[in-house]
Amino acid sequence: WDNINVDWFSNRREENIPLPEYKLSFVWTDRNIAVAVDQVYSRGQVSPLTEFFFWPRKDAWEELRLALEARPWISERDKVILLNRTTEVINFWQQEGDKPTLEAVKSAFPDCAFMGTATPAAPAVSA
């Protein structure tokens, strides 16, 4: 991989073209959270790498781990980073009380993509 210097989108040879990176995508709702991995290329193009895995319907973390293990080109380091971040987001989603808003989770995890329903904030109490 270190010697690859062809931009797959333009088919031109260039120096120092970065390798693909990975980004977690989440579907955020009040009742479920889903996670998938996308591959991000040097020019910002994104390609889905896995399907979405839903939690708590199933064990999304374990399903994601198995999907990553089935892709031997993903480094062990990247697999650990993706799974650890998935754990952090699921734990954030599971917080006691009101679910965090979509805006709050986007702010807390700017390296991930989120879509879904925004939980309305609690009404303000006037004094």
C-alpha cells in the first residue's frame, strides 16, 4: 500500500496520495442506533464498506466486529479504533434519562456521520 500512487478516480499518477480512511456512520433514533463503516478516499469520495447493524435489536458491536474481520485489508489498528469509537457512541446513546439530541451527538463525535431523528430538547422552565 505504501507504494501506491495512482488516484483511482482520475487514474493519474501522483505523489503522496493518501490511503483510504474509514468513517463510522450512524442512524440515531430514540429506540435504536445503527452503525456502518464507510471508506473515505483521498478526494473525499465515500463508499459504503458495510451494511448498517442495529442495536439493541441485535448485537451491533459483535456484527460490526465480524464484518471488519471479514475484510483482511483493514489493519488491526483501524479495526480497534472503529470498534472503540462504536462503543463510545453506543454508550453515549444509552445515557440515563433523555436521549441526547442529534446536534449534541454530532458535536460530541465530529469524526462520525450521523443521520436520523433529533430528540426534542426539554421545554425551558420560565421563572
